[in-house]
Amino acid sequence: MACKANCNCYLTNLVGIDSKCSNFDMTDLYRVTITDSMTPKEKEYFQSYNDNCEAVEDLWIELDFQAWEQMELASKKLRNRNKKQKRNDDRNGVLQLHGQGFSLAEIASITKLDHQEIYDFIHAKSKKSELFDDCPDEIRADLSEIYDLD
């Protein structure tokens, strides 16, 4: 029993059905006090139980540390994004807002980016022409009629 409030949640709550008891703590398992009045077999049994409780607590503490380290690593990775990634994210955000009908001034106030940078993101020449560089001239001419490849 590892519920600090002694609410017997381990008996009443069904796993996967009832919500988890907020008082349950796998790093504070109860131990059995071994007394002289116990038989040697009982002492051995309860000592084994206490040892297993210690091992379970150590495991849960280790898992908590691993989860904490993973969260710290993810946070550090987010903070250390390189400028190219940030620029791509900014461009995608600006294009999405522009597609939703926001004006340049509104986008600037939302994203806190410079007006010129926003203008460049929206009105930058597309890179469609790079996709068709290897096309034969006849096909490229036909595509030029449909798309502004120049």
C-alpha cells in the first residue's frame, strides 16, 4: 500500500477505469516492521518484501530522473534552435497568417517581426523555377505560361 492518505485506493480504483489516486506514491512504499515474535520464515518473507520495496522505489526514482532529463534536453534543444530553423518557422507562420487574410501590419503585431522581413516572406519569388531546371525547353515554356517561373 503506497497511498499516503490511507484511502485504500489500491483496492477501490480499477486500473484504466477509475482515475489515478493523487495520493499514490511509488517512491514511498510502506515497510513491514520485523519483530522478534515472528517465525524465521516470516522474517525471511517480510525482509524479502522490504528489499523488493526498496528496489521498486529506486527504479521509480531512476525513471523520474530520466523523465526529468528528457524534458530538460527537449527544452534545451528548443532554446538552441539555429537561426535557419527559426527563420523557417517565422516564414511559415507569416505565410499561414497571410493565407488567413491578415494584413502585413497585423502580422507584424502578432509575430513581432520587422515589416520588411514580413514583406520579403510574402512577396519572395517562389522557387518553382528551380524545380524545373532540368526540364526540356518545350516543357519549360509550357509551364512558364501557367506559372511565373522567371
